[in-house]
Amino acid sequence: MGKAVFYHAGCPVCVSAEQDILQLILAEQVEVVHLGTEKGKVKDADAAGVKSVPALVLANGNVLHINFGASIDDLK
């Protein structure tokens, strides 16, 4: 099974969601991507269907949008 990818932008909503995700999913099973510091991965998040962050892209490609911290368009 592939890894899930948790995308966030570093805002308080995102950081809180990251902490919660890492309590639910083993760290080895999820890649955490901070789009504020890894600007090159915004394109990957957009292509995966992420519309806002924080968001969790599951290994099967489903996107779970968690709360609303920032629009992916604001990060481009």
C-alpha cells in the first residue's frame, strides 16, 4: 500500500490538523508536505485534486479536505 500525503501551509489550522493526523496514522504511512516551504509541490497537490489545505490525499487517490486553512489557488 502506498503512502498518504498530508498537504498543509503552516497555518494554525493546518498544524493542528497535522498533529491529529499523525496521531491517527503511523508516521511511516503518511508524507507531510508543507506547501509554504515546499512551493514546488503545490503543482502536485493541485494535480491530486487538493482544493484547499489542510488536506489528506489517501493512497487510493481520494482527497479528504480538513477544515479550511487556505485555498490551493492562494498558494500558487
